[in-house]
Amino acid sequence: MAIKILIVLAGCWVLYVKIIKNQDLTEMWSSVKTSFSSTQNVLLMALAFILMPVNMAFETRKWQKSVLPVESVPFRKAYTAIFTGVTAGMMFPNRTGDFLGRIFILEKGNRIKAAMLTFVGNIAQMLVTVSFGCIAWIFFKQEDNYWYILIISLIIIVLGYLIYFNIHLLRHLQRLIPKKWRPRAEKYMEIFSSYSKHDLVVILLLALAKYMVYSFQFVLLIWAFDVPLNYFEAMIPIMLTYLLMTVIPFITITEIAVRGAVCIGVFEIWLTMQGISSSFTMMVFFASTMLWLYNLAIPAIIGLFFIRKLKFMRSSYES
């Protein structure tokens, strides 16, 4: 927890130095107001917002497919579960608590097994994020360490896919559990053998679709704030930012500070490499903040209205 607090404080310090201390606030706010006064830019912001439910829909389908071995959840019910999951995840490190807002929507499926299967969907999402992040890392290469970065990236990606497509091997982790609890653990760990290779491919493709949607949302918002980058040029720092946000521990409710600091650091380097003024990093920060509002803050608020549908207590025959 101390490390997380230090990271958040460091993020806040970076934002203070980059936004308040070393910027012309009058000029900065003028640029922001210009973005909101442009019809084209507002349309870009609106399109990014419209993609939010699409982003949530792909996450819904991914979760549906992930928990199918324990229960077939109708899309509408699963969709509301994703929103309650965002609400619950806001108070946990790196949104790891999202499964708490999902599994309680289940009618009869075993919740412990459902939580474990939700973890499989999260692994798929992380694998996509890390894969693209490693590719972006290569584009941030320096001449003297290019091959080193390339080899490390390839090793990480290959190992990630080997682990994912052999997810059933996780059941062997039960051997690390004390003997008196092992029989009960075995009952749950066997659930990882429920997926075929085809199932894992489908879950991975849904994770990829979700990744492309929320990455495109970020690109649209970057364009809305007049940052002079094309799609490819914008995706490279975006992919690296997502990678860093995956490995940096944070509490979701403080993510806006950490994400903002990471964005500023990554984009400042990238814009300089492209020969573009680093002052545009402030516009990237506002784009990142709006993306956070679209995909986390607003869904978390919506999720509050669905909390009443969660079934925290069930009859014994349902469990």
C-alpha cells in the first residue's frame, strides 16, 4: 500500500510540475476552450463517447464466454454486470475487484468458479495489452539497445501466449496448497480445463476488439484536442501507456493522476521524437482525462443503479 501511495503522490507531483508550475495556464485553457468551440472537435468527442457502450459490449461478450462453463448469462444481464463490476473495481488495485460486481449477478453458477473464470478473461486482456505495448516499446528504440528490446519483447509475448493457451495447467497449482485444503482446491482448479483452444481464441479476439475500440477512443480524443498525430503515430504512445498502466500498481479511484503522469511522460518523449512541440502533452492529458471519464467514471455511476439487482444471498441449492 505504501508503494501505491508513493506512486499516486509522484503522479500528482508530475501533474503539478507539468501543468501548473511550468505552463502558461491562460494559454492552455484557451486551447482547451478552442477545442470545445470547434464543431468538428465536439463531434470527435461525441463519437468517442458513443463508442463507450460498444467497448462495454465487447467486455460483456468476453465475460459471457469466460463464465460459460458455470452459467450461460443472457447478454442484457451480463451487460449490467459489467457496469456493476466497474463500480466495484473502482476501490481495488488496478481494477482487480471488478469480478465482485459481476459474479453476484449469477443465478445458479458457482461464484468461486465464476471468479476464477473471470480471471481468464482478464489474462486475455492483459496479454493483448502487453503484446501491443511491447511492440510500441520497440518503436521507442535507441540504436544501442534495439536488439535487446526486440528480444526481450519477443520472449515476453511468446511466453504470454504459451501460458494463456495452456491455461489448464493452472490446475497443477493445487500442489502448492496444504494437503488438508487440497481436495477442495482441486474441485475448483479443475475449472481451468473447461476451455477448448477455440474458446480461448474467441476470448482473446474479444479482448483484442475491446482493446482496439478503447484505443480508438483515445485517438479520437487526441484529435479532438488538436494534437498533430495521425492514427499510427498516436497509437504507439497509447499502446506504451496502456502497458505501463498494466504494470504500475494503483487504486482505480486515483487512476486519473497516475494515468495522467504516465501519459505526459510517454507522449512528451514521443512528440519530441516526431519533432512536435512537447506543449501538446497537456492536450493529451485532457484527452486521457476525458477517456477516464467515459470508460470508468460514467460507467461506475451507471453501475450504482444496478447494484440492487445483485444477489448477495442465495438458497443452498443455487450455489
